[in-house]
Amino acid sequence: MLTLVIDSATEACSVALLDGDVAIAGECRVLGRGHAESLVPMIAALPGKGRAGRIAVALGPGSFTGLRVGLAAARALALAWGADLVGYPSLALIAAMARAERGAQPVGVCMSGGHGEWFVAHFDAAGQELAAPASLRPEDAALRDWPALIAGSQADALVARRGMGEALPLLPDARCLGLLRAELLSHSVQLHYGRAPDARLPGGAQ
């Protein structure tokens, strides 16, 4: 079965068409902004305009706007094509990419978050999550007990703050979904923004 993968959770925007676990086509662009304008043309450029029996979309944590853009596109295409829709955790994909590049070992993931914070998570050598993702200030993130290998967009910054460890700068790439443990794909496609919303309704209610 073909799978269309959509990942717009970070400053990177990527799409891929997978046959089983093997990427047969795809593209990854580092945009910063403009995911909404770029995503659909990137999908349309895939073989068969990306049509697949299953659609996998990144659930975060990540950019509020990017996550919503990706999920909206995934839901619309799943409805139009009658495709199965699943989601996957963004930080786990980064960890899987790091293990593929550096071998099976524990991996810490550190990604850019909102308001100057970092999204962090820890995974063992088999890809099992050891601590739930958190959004921390850089000084607090540096105090955590980290494995030797740190991956992600803020890996260099974290290693520099700690004065130890190996940094592997990475952004999520939809073409690498086949590296992720199958059980991490979920039919519960609830987005994880990584931190509570800043906006408050009148009277202080959220």
C-alpha cells in the first residue's frame, strides 16, 4: 500500500510517497514560513499527484500554524480519496533519523519551540520514549540528564550550553517515515503543540 507522508511541523516542509517503508519520491524544503503556499504544490508534484491509500501526518510538537496546515491538508485528501489517516510524533521521527545515521543508541531530541523555549524528549536505543516531550527554557533544558547524542534543530545550542555531548542537527523529513517504529503510527490524529496556548478569553478562562 502506498502512503503519502506530510510533515510541516517545523521550519522544514516535506512530503513523500512511500511504498511500504521505502520512499519512492519526495521533497524536503526548509522554508521557515509559507508552508500553506508550498505544501499542496509539493504534494501535486509527486507521482500520481501523491494519491495513496494511507496518509500519515506529523502531529508535533511543533509550530501551531505548520501543524494545522499539515493536518488540514491530510484530512481533506483522506476524505477526497477515501484514504486511511494516521499521525506520528515529530520528535520520535527525529530520533529514528539520528539512529539511522549514527547507529542504535540512546538519543536526546532538542527542537526549536515557541517563545524562545525548546521542545525536548529522550529515547532509548530501540526508539522507546523515556520521557514525555516537554517545552523548556534553554537553561532548564541544559540541566537535564542527556545521552551522549543530541539530535534536532537546537542540538548544537544544547551541546554548547552543556559543554559536552555530540550534536546532530536534523529537521524532520517525510521521506524517512519508514525508519519509525510501526506502533508509533496512530489513528488518533490529535495535534500536540508542545505548550499551552498563550491566548486567554475574557475573565481569565482558557
